[in-house]
Amino acid sequence: MQLIFWLSLCGALYSYFLYPLILMLIPTRRPTLAITTADKPMVSLIITAHNEATRIEEKLANALAIDYPAHLLEIVVASDCSTDATEDIVRSYSDRGVKLVRADEHNGKEYAQWLAIQAAAGDILVFSDVATQIPSDSIQKIADKFADSTIGAISSEDRFISENGSIAGEGAYVKYEMWLRALESQRGGLIGLSGSFFAARKQICQTWDTQSPSDFNTALNCSRQGFIAISCPDILGYYKDIKDPQREYQRKVRTVIRGITAVSRQPSVLNPARLGLFSFQVWSHKIMRWAVPWFLLALFIASIRLAGDGWFYTLALLCQLAAYGVVIAAWRNPSLLGNTLIKLMYFFIQVNLAIADATVSFLSGKRMTVWTPSQR
């Protein structure tokens, strides 16, 4: 039982704390060159949409305000078989160079993106969701970074903004994720991009799994083709917080199911003999994190069994009971979430409940292909 306790404790801590420490010990690759190229590449901005009539004009205004030579920037809206006025609105912008690519069936985000990839003229493809606002200089920064021939894909960094303009509830967690991405970016490359705003060379996108998240597949394709996927702190994507907090949990469940599906469809990603450090990062960041709920459960059971075997095990049980008690209290009384520490504890437990829910759902045969964008 003591062995189970310590293995579970290490397992629960590994992905969040021990893995970053290991990354810090691994030598970094050479830094990305800061190049401003005179020969600007052709860029296609692919905006994926499904029933976005209420937000698509705001997104198109954002896209048309991009500071990049107009003859080198193509704006493509990939409609995942929208049934509202989205496509009519997009067509009304055709005289401003906006192109509509319509999926004939509602087969999901990646299927719509694949159709847009085939129709795109750019050497560099930038993918963005409707809810994402991107600064006007972002495309120029992306183009400059692709002057480094080792770079295959570039991820933005996420900034979640609440209705009053302040950092939303996930702010601290997202900040941690961006820090971890930076560590990975400097070693074996990212194992997942920001799905709402990322860029890739067109050659990277010629292998496209429409049943798995495009942000993961793009990073995997980079590794397979000898490129690196990096995160750039000066390229930002701004998102409003989800309007209905109750839907946030289901969004997390969907995200994890899609992630597990991607790994199950590409098992070679777990083979270090083939993908080296990239594979190690997938094991550490993805697989071990998905195992955290089960490590926490085993740790709690072991702590109960060992509570009478010494002060340390008793203290460990009391700390867990206190933490879970605080989270339950915050669930019943949301005003407690105004405390930063309680908010972090609550979010951590919510994430792990979603992971456990998603794992059970996946093993029961549930998959997520089609999508309904979260309302923000």
C-alpha cells in the first residue's frame, strides 16, 4: 500500500511538475532566427465556421484589417455545412476578396479545413476560428518566422478575456500552459498547437486526418517531416470567456475525447524509437496527464488505508480531504471562486473530472467529430 501511495503521488505530480523540470535539463535547440524577409510568402487565412451568422462579420472585419500586402493574403472561410445565414454573409464579402469553401456535409471542423487546404493558394496556411481576434501585425510576424527553414508550424499564445476586459477564470492555468509550451518549443517542438489560431507550411498539411484534431496532427506531421512546431509569445490570439460556464466542462470533455482519439489513430506517436524526444513529450504531457485522475483516486484510497501508519500519511489524507472539501464548497457557493487559490483548486479538480469522464466515454465508444463552436 505504501508503494501504491508513492507511485500515485509521483504519477499525479509528474505531468504538471516533474516533466517541466526534466525539460529544463534537456539542452535547448538553437533559437529561431529573427528574420525580416523582403520576399513575402503567399498566405491563406482559413477561417472555420459552423452557424456563425452572429459573429462572422466581426471576424471578417478583423481579417480584412490585417496589415499584409493584399495581393499576398487570401481569406478563405471554410463553412462546415452551415445552415444559418453564415454563408450568405460571407458571399456578400466576395468583392473584397473573401472566398467561401462549403463542405457538402456536416463532417466536422477538420473536414472543412481539408477542403479549404485543397482550395488555398498560399504557401503558408493560417488557421483561425471565428471567435478568435488576431492583431493586425500577426500575419507579418508569422511570415517572418517561416523564413527559418526548420520551422514547420507556428502556434499563437492564448489570451482569454472576460466581458469586462480582465483575465478570465482560466488565466493562471492558461499562463502555465503557455510556459510549458515554451519549454517544449525549445526542445522537441510542440506536441499540440493552439487550435484556434496557428499556421503551417502547406506541405505539412498534405497529410490531414479529418477524424483527429488539426492542432495535434499538424505538430505530428512536423515531427515526421523533420520540421519543428514552435510557440511564439509575440503572436497572440484573443478569446472571450465562454458565456455559459456550465458548458465549459463539456468543452473540456470533448477536447480530451478528441485528444485520446488522435493518439489512438496515430499509435506511432508513442514510439520513441521513431519520433524520439517528440514521443517522450507526448507521453509526458498527454498520456501522463490523462492518467492524473486515476493517480489521484489511487492516492486517496491508499491514504485512507495508511492513515494510521504514521503522521505523514495522516497529514496527506487530511490535506486531500480539506482540498476536496473546499472545492465542493466552491461548487455550492460560486462566490468563493473570487479567491485565486480556491479558483485554481476548483479548476484543477474540474479538469481532472472532465478527463475521467472523457476517458470512460472514449472507452465506451464515444467519439467527437462534428462540432458546435462554444459561445463566447
